[in-house]
Amino acid sequence: MQEKRSIPTISLLDYQYTLPEERIAQVPLPVRDQAKLLYYKKGEVYHHQFFSLPTLLPADTLLVFNNTKVIPARVHFQKDTGAFIEILLLQPTAPSTLIPQAMQATTTCTWQCIVGNKKRWKAPLTQTIEMEGAAFTLTAQLIDSDKNLVKFSWNNTGTSFADILHQLGEMPLPPYIKRAVDTQDQERYQTVYSTAKGAVAAPTAGLHFTEKVLQDLEARQVSLEFLTLHVGAGTFQPVKEVENVAKHAMHSEQMVITQANIKHLLGYADKNLFAVGTTSVRSLESLYWLGVKLLRGEAYASPFYIEKLYPYQIPVSEQPSREEALQAVEQYMAQQQVTTLVGATEIFIFPGYTFKMCEGLITNFHLPATTLVLLVAAFVGENWRKIYEQALANDYRFLSYGDSSLLIP
């Protein structure tokens, strides 16, 4: 008889806490690694600064980062009437759903967006761009108002959409940062190791790392690995399903996994895997469930997709080891003769989830009653509240430009 699993019923009211507005960091610290670091280990809380991180990690640890790079994804158009239309890019739909390919488009591309002042947008919008001494026109057309699909076109085939965004776009700072974007955000709202362009929100746990911290980690025999998950604006979406959070509609995010990633992770299959940020957790855990799908004959579609509640539906007795799941992905890539897998995940991690890939987590402090707090609570259990109370009592700065924590359950 097959073992049945039930999806936990979680009330959002149990994951509220009071966050005074003045505790939300509006600007970054001048030096990244001078941030505070709350160190939680086996129920006890200690206080450090972030540059101490290398001394706190266990020996023989693999630290997994998300190397996504934030694109200047907020674009403004001004109508003849003077009204502004704000467009926040979310996900490309043409000429490709793959972000790197869409960014290299040279005549036209279409994106799903969040549109501000949409009621005032009736006709195509245009903007003149001057680059390298040449002027050309960028046109934005709302081709599907229900789905917020915006088609961009321009009459300069030598210019990519990435070039246009570099010229016109703004860094998409989170809505809780109540100020205009300034020049420091161009550098400080990126991690020092970001390389893969495509995120519309930074993987903020990584904002505290400096080249010096990375060097100190390697000097202490901590290995580093870089995956890619392009963070979407859905990370800021409030949870509206108060009585049962499992009904919350998760946005999917694009993942890129390489053969080299799998090989390195397999080398640590029975050792410590620590994730830098909730996006790295989502990537690692999604990778495990991709392996499960392959072993069950359920994932032979490309690109792959991890549904939000898939992990809660697989009986414990049918869940393979970390090594078996990773080997399944490795074998699949060999069979397909590919070195890179691209897919998407909408995995939803909340209390009741059993972590398969992560023994430790580095993360910032998140808004109350959000999917991010639910993930932290799933990771450390009821002590999530103790951690947040300690952070508030010790003047930690919260959210994207705030302080950090190292959590080892």
C-alpha cells in the first residue's frame, strides 16, 4: 500500500512579527563586510560581524552562491501629455523565454511586465536613444493588457536589448526602499561575484561578501560553487492566503545548472552544503527534486519544471538520497549530451518541508508573513522567532541592504 503524504496547513498569522519602519535599511553600509552577522547554531544565538564568517563555517564545507546579475529592469516612458508609464521587466516571452537570449535580441523582444499607470497607456510609446553618436527610436507597445505583455522594438540592428537597458534602465530597488535610485545602487545592489544577467531583484544575502571574505573562505579550505537562479519580482509578492499558505500562487524563476555544478555537488554529497541566500536554497532543493523526477520517469521534458508543491507529494519511502538524485541529473545530461540544463522552479518551502540539500543558510532578515520568513521557519523551526527577536533587540538592520545571519539548525 502506497504511503500517503499530506500537505501541511499553515496559518500566516503564526509568522507575523512587528518590524518598525526605521529598522528597514534604506542605504547600504559603506563597506559590505562590516555588516552585523547573527550566528545561530543548535538553538543558541551569537553576534559577530560578517567578515568573521570564514571562521564560523565547519571544516569541509561547500558554500553555494547564486551568481545572477540584476539587470536595470525598470524603464520609464513619458507620454506627450507628460504622464509617466513605468515598466518593470519580469520574464521574456519572445524571441526566447531564456533571459540571456532575450537580452541579446537586436530588433524586437517581448516581456511580461508590471506596468505602472497602465490605465493611461492607450497607444504605443516611443523614446529616442542616442548611443555612440547615432540616434534611434525605441517603441513599447502593450500587446496584451491582461497578461501585461509588452513588445519592444527598435530601428538599430547593431544594438542589443541589453545595450538599451544599460542606457535607459534603472536598478529595480525593492518597494520598501523609500528613496530614488542613486549612483551607488548600480554597484551596491549587485554581488561582487554576479555574472549571469537576468534578475530583477538581487540575491541579497550575497551583498555582504567582499573579495577579501571570498579569499579568506578559500584560505580556510571552504569550497565555493556558483549556480544561477534569476530572482523575479515575485519574491516581493505578499502572501494573501492567510488561513492556508499552501494556496499561495508562487511565481516561477529561471534556473541554469551546469555539468560542472553537478560534479562539484556530488563531491560533497555526504558533507556540508551551505546556501548563500534563499534563492540558492531554492536552486539546490529544486535540483534534488529534478533528480527525483528523473528517477520516477517524470522529467523528460525540456526545459524542466518543478511545481510548487511537488516535494510534499512524494512519499518519504520513495525519496532517494542526495547522491542518487544528483547522479540521476548527471546521467540525464550525459544521455542528452548537454553541459547545461535550463528550467524553472516555483518550489514553495514552508514549515513541514524536509530539506534535502542544505545543512546551513546565510540570509538577511525578511519581512513578516512572507514566503521568505516561511522558508527560514522551515529551516530552523520555531526558533525563527527567537532569532528575529534577538536581531531586533540588538539593532540589526533588516531587508535587502540590512544585516545578515548564519543559521545552522
